[in-house]
Amino acid sequence: MKSSGTLYRNFLFCICLMLIALPVQLMAQQLSEPRDLSLTIYNNNQSVVNEQRTLDGKEGIFTVQLNDISNLIDPSSMVIRFPGQVMKQEYRRQQTTMRDVLKSYIGHQIRFVNETGHVRSGELIALQGDQAIIHSPNEGGYIIISHLWDHTFIFDNLLAKPSDSNSVTWTLKGDKKGKQPFNFTYQTGGLSWDARYNLILQSDQKADLTGSADIKNQTDKNYTDASITLVAGNVHQANNPQPRMQEAVVAAYAAKDAVQQRAFSDYHLYDLQGKQTIASHSDQLVPLVEGDGVGVGKKYIYRSGGYYAPLGSVNSHAVTVSYTIVNTKKNYLGKPLPAAVVSIYKQDGNNLVLLGKDNIDHTAANDSISVTQGEAFDVNGSDKVTDIRQISQKVTERDVEVELSNQKDSDITVKVIQRLNANDQIFKSNYKYEKQSAYVYEFDIPVASQKTAKLEYSVRTTNR
């Protein structure tokens, strides 16, 4: 057993260490709450945070500390604007431990259970390393705990709640005293957004198109009263793997007409109106676009592949159904649309039935959007090569037949698309065609209800 002199020296040693550490904590002043907070959020799980704060400036060297920093911050990305000089920056991420909880009880009564199961109590007066000193008059003096981890502590209320503590401390060199602006910018992961569209078909010619921005905050930080800008565009990134994020669990909806769009340096920016609060681990949906009675064009598409098949071999391919929307003001749209997934619905009584989903790319105003619903049930297609002719050593000709069947109750038009190689050329057809690019030919084939139509065309291949 340790002598009373040794215990007393340990006690004085703990007290001295606490006194030595106290001025260091007092030196690091806290920044004010943000005067202005703005978030610029990108599609690729990254954002830029701008904070404008105020500090009590001093002449010479002093330190400033900021707590409650995002746990996914890139500390090296910080840009500081301060009327002085930044000497050093230190970022710390610390998890609350049992020792942190005990430290908050210095000067308070605690109860603990030792390894024998005996419950003891007293005032915690010192804590150092794996040791604690407890003043217990009922037991005649001071209790020295040599190994904290061998004991169980009982708390009626937690004075220090377990959490992550992320902080940045700056060592600054000031030129003058008084209140001064302290503005800084940093990049962080865990904040991202993407768009979602719903296309609700009223008929084959009319639909309602709604789109929302889904903003995710997967950090441990709440962003309160922030100006938010969403950036649509593909930002080039260096290879820097992002950490895995925790799935967001809270959903909220912002008001209609909550976004204004503008162009900026080859990107499109969407400014949310007013100040927004994005809670930690939350989703927030903000309307981007709403077009009622938008005109759509329904298309049946058959992609022919029979040209490259063996002679006489019949190939069946699905006829797909797609809808085309012209993104103009005249068509109740006319604003840049970010890339997103489009869900296609159709009204069935009081219910909406999902017909399919498709992706669209970033679409500028006055461009067209094409979304594929899926495969047609009552429309079928097949193709085959009916003849091959060797015209010369370098020239070959093939005849292709495409058969289209329509079992619907209405007449339709099927667009047949044939993609060829650089040496191929269509030189004869029983229907008109358009050459959409160097290698793509398109035919519009009318197919009457309950009827079959045949497209016949010939392709010449010239080997150079």
C-alpha cells in the first residue's frame, strides 16, 4: 500500500497539472456565431462553406478556436481572410471518452462501483491519466483510484454528452485590437444534391413535369440559416477517395418557387430563396421546376440489327416506347434542367401507375429531353437479311427486311433506327429515310391497327 506521503505528492502533482493547463484554455478565444453563412453544394458529394464571423482582435500573437466543425471537412482546403497574419492552423477530431465525462464532474459528487462490487461516493476533485482523487468525508478523507477502467461509475445525469468534438485552432498575429472580421472558406464532404423528376402523363400528347432538388446533409453538423446555392455541372476532381457516408434519415419539403437559376462559368447555379436550415443527417426536397400541361411526343422505336446477321436468320428485338419533351418557355418549361432520374407515371383512376424510369443528362433551355418508358407490349418487330450479293472484290450488297406488327387499337408510327459502319451506305429503300449522323439512318414506318408493315432496304459495303 502506498504511503500517505506518496499519495499527497500525487495529489499535488495532479493539481499542478490542472493549473498549468488552465491558462492555455483561456488563451484560445471562441469565434462569434456566423454573421453570414453560405453553402455551395455540388452533385458529387462535396460542398464549399463560406462563414463570416467576428473576433476580438489583439496585438501580437493570440489563438482562436472554432468548435462544431464538420466531421468530413478537408482541413487543407481552408482559406482565411483576416486583417492580420495566420501563423498556424490545427484541426482536431476527438471523440468523447469516459475520461471526458469524468472530467466534467470535477467538483461534483459521483458514485462508483469497485471491482468487489462495493458502491462508494464522494466529490471528484482531481483527474489525471488513469488516476482520480475523490474526497469522501464519510470514509475519513481522500480516495485514490489508481485504475479508472477497473471501476463502474454511476451518473444520475450526464454533464458531458457523448459526441464527436471537431475543432480548428488558429494561431494569429494581429496588428490592432478590437472587433474584426474573420471570414473563412473550406470544402467538406457529406453535403450533396441531385435532382428528381416526375413525368405524369395525361395523354400521349400532354403531361405534367415536376422536378425537385434532393439535398443531403450526411455530416454531424447542423447548418442553420444558410444561403444555399446548388451547382449543376460536372466538376473535375482529383483522385481523392471520399469516406463512406451514413444514410440520411429525415425528409422535409421546401415551399414552391423556392429556387432561382443562373449561369456561372459554364455551370448552372440554383439559388434557394431565403435562409435555409439543413439538419445533420437529413434530406431536404426543394422544387426546381413545375410544368403543367407540357406537350410531349410519344415514339415507338425499333433498333434494327439484322444487317449483320447470317442470311435468312430472323432476329427479334423489342419495340421501346419513349417520350420527347421540348424544353422551351412556350412548352411551360424553358430553364436549364440538371441531370437526373425521371419517373414516368400515368393516372389510373385515383392512383398513379409507374410506367418506367430513365436518366436524362444536363439539358439546356430550348433543347429536347427524351425518356424511355420501356418495351411496348402490343408492338413487335423482327428483321432478317434476305439476300447477299458480291458485286466485286471490294463491294458487297445486302437486302434487309424489317417486319413490324401492331396489335393495338390505334394506328401508330414506328421509328426504325439502323446503325451501320463507316464503309456501309443505304442506297435503296421502300420508305424514305433520314441520315441522322455519319452512321445512323432513321425510317418512320406507319403501322395500322391490327396490321403488319414491312420495311425493305439495301446496304452497300465498300471495302477500301
